[in-house]
Amino acid sequence: DADVVPQAPEDPLFGLMAAYRNDTFDKKVDLGIGAYRDNNAKPWVLPVVKKAEEVLRNDPDFNHEYLPIAGLANFTSASQKLVLGADSPAIKEKRVTTVQTISGTGAVHLGALFLSKFYPGRSVYFSDPTWVNHHQIFTNVHIKIATYPYFSAKTKGLDFEGMLDTIGKAAEGSIVLLHSCAHNPTGVDPTQEQWKEISKVMKEKKLFPFFDSAYQGFASGDLNKDAWAIRYFIEQGFELCIAQSYSKNLGLYGERAGCFHFVTGASSDAESTISRIASQLAILQRSEISNPPAYGARVASAVLNDEALFAQWEEDLRTMSGRIIEMRDVLRSKLDEMGTPGTWNHITDQIGMFSYTGLTEKQVLKIREAAHVYMTKNGRISMAGLNTNNIDYFAKAVDKVVRE
Ligand code: PLP
Ligand code: TYF
């Protein structure tokens, strides 16, 4: 009976959010969860999303019917173009199948479930560290987990040699999970030259790339630049899959808009392979969620399929990524100006939602207690939590804790 169910630990991130909410100190700073905040520390509904919602409201055919099992077709086809590029040969040659999912998390899960069923016995390799949910999702479908070195504590950049060395020794067919841009939690991405070498080793060793794309356009402000690695791997002929999220780049967090894409290499029977894969994905989807949520997909589809709205979206992406990049510059120069012990170039070298500050767990707990600044124990800060009102306070708190 229920006595056999043990108490599970609280999710650390959600625990941190609760602690922040309960803190009554007026200068408290929330650098925990990876969600965009504007310069007033408030959630931001993208102006383009407001416009798209108005389009939906005025649509006389709007209803609440179920979507098809694979999701809203206008959304999934536009999502393929967004991540693979509008003129992608993979799309032209019908080597891609796409299923709308419960955002990026659901896409990672559907992919993991599919691989556990049809590619049994393979291990998955995660970067050390990675988004903690990767561990839980793949464990749930009984895929064996291994890790490859990624973050160098010494340089606070990429441990490229360690990464290549471990990947190069993985068994043939192993799945390698790669963050396509804006690595969570470190903010450290390979350069294009490094991606090329990763691709070369993975091809030699016949490894299977699983791209997690949660920050396209949000990282650099340029949708194409942030999809470069995925497109390069596809050019190299890999069979691969992609989990795509619209949580951050459209700010649709709670609407759960995303896609899972499976791409095969070019071959004469690629189209029939894709048709078989699509049929199996549909069965998995049907047993798990029946059909995906409609609203977020409709909003995204309105943006993706309209030239004017798409241009406005690119503007909104530049607003978000630009503010974050500015906060990186300001934080780094404040620490440099104060002569805070250590090097701080990693703050501006890292990209995307997060920075891995290099603060130790002890320092993280101290800064929480002394300055009411909330960040995860690994020293990760959500850059979007910083703004022109609190960045000076935060920089001084870091300076103090580092000197103690
Ligand atoms: N993958 C990574 C690396 C993430 O950082 C996130 C969100 O933080 C996700 C996937 C999934 O987010 P969502 O399920 O909201 O799309
Ligand atoms: O801050 C992070 O790393 C993410 C945020 O369903 C998050 O874990 C929270 C909830 C969720 C997906 C991502």
C-alpha cells in the first residue's frame, strides 16, 4: 500500500523561489529561475505576443476543439523552418518529422521515450553539468546516463579537450545531448570551430546527436546564429533529433509551446523512414497526452507565419537579449572597477539566460543570508534578474562575499 512511497526531495529551484517570496526584505534580489524579467524585475509579455493574441481574439473561427495528435500543422511546419532554416534541404527532401509537444520538457521526454523504445541499450551522454531535468527525464524512461566534461572550473569556460576525449570514447550509437546555444546552467557554448570538431568526432564514432534548443534567438538576438550548430550537424548528414521550446524566446512559459523534430540523413528511402517514425511518435503522443495544448501554438503560429509579426518578434528578441548582454557588461565592469578578487571576464564571455559565476556553495548561502540575494547553490545566476535598480547592490554583495 501507500506506505511504500517514500518522501521525495523538494525541487531545489522551486524551493528557492518560495524562499524568495517569503523574504520581506525590500532590496531582495531574485536570480533563481530562468525566466526573463524586464528592467523593473517584472515578467514581460512580448509586444508581438499581445498583437498575436489580438489576432486570435478577432478570429471568428476561433474555438476550443482538440488539435490533431501531432499538433497544429501551421505551427509545426513553421517551427521546422525556424530551427532548420527556411531553405533547409532536410525539409525539401521530406527528411523531417515534427510533433508538437508540451514545450521543451515534453519534447525532451518524447524523444527520450522514443529512443528508449526503438534504440534500446544505448546510453545518453550529458554535459557536466546540464539542466537537472535531463537526468530525471532520461532516468524515467530507463536510459543509462553518462556525462562528458564540459565546464572548466579553472577557466570558467569550456573544457573542450575533456569533452572531446570522453565523447570520442563513447560506444557506437550512444546518444549525446547537446545544448544548441546558451547552455543551461553555465552560459558556456562551443565556438563554431569547436562545434565542427565535435561533429567530426561524433560522426567518426557514429553517435546520435540530441539537440536541446531552448534559447534560439534569446541568446544572441539572432535566430539564425543561435541555430547554427544544429544546421551544421544536419549539413554533415547526421540522423538526429531536436527538442524545441518557445518558453523563453516568445515568453510563452506557461502555455507550453514546443516541438520535437526527428531528422534523418539523405537517402533514397528517407521519406519512408520518416513516415514510419512519424507513425510511432503519434502512438506515443496519443498514449501520453492525446493531443497538445492549442493556445500557445496558435500564438506562436500567428507570429511565425506573418511577416510583420515575425519582424516585430525579432525586435522583441533583440530587446531581451540586448538587456541581458548590457547587464553582463555592467556587472563585469563594476566588479573590475572595485577590484573584486578573481577574474570576471567569464561574465561577458558566457551567453544567454545564465551565468555561472564561480561563487562557491558557501558563498551562495552567505550572500543569501547577508544580502537577500537568491541564486542556485551551484553559483548560477539568472542574468534577467539583474536590472539598473539592483545591479550595483548585487555587485557590492558579490565583492563583499568574495573578500570574506
Ligand atoms: N532545456 C533546457 C536546457 C532548458 O533550460 C529549459 C528551460 O529552462 C528547457 C529545456 C525546457 O523548458 P520548457 O519546458 O519550458 O520549454
Ligand atoms: O531555471 C531553470 O533552469 C529551469 C526553469 O517547467 C524551468 O529549470 C522551470 C519550470 C519548467 C521548465 C523550466
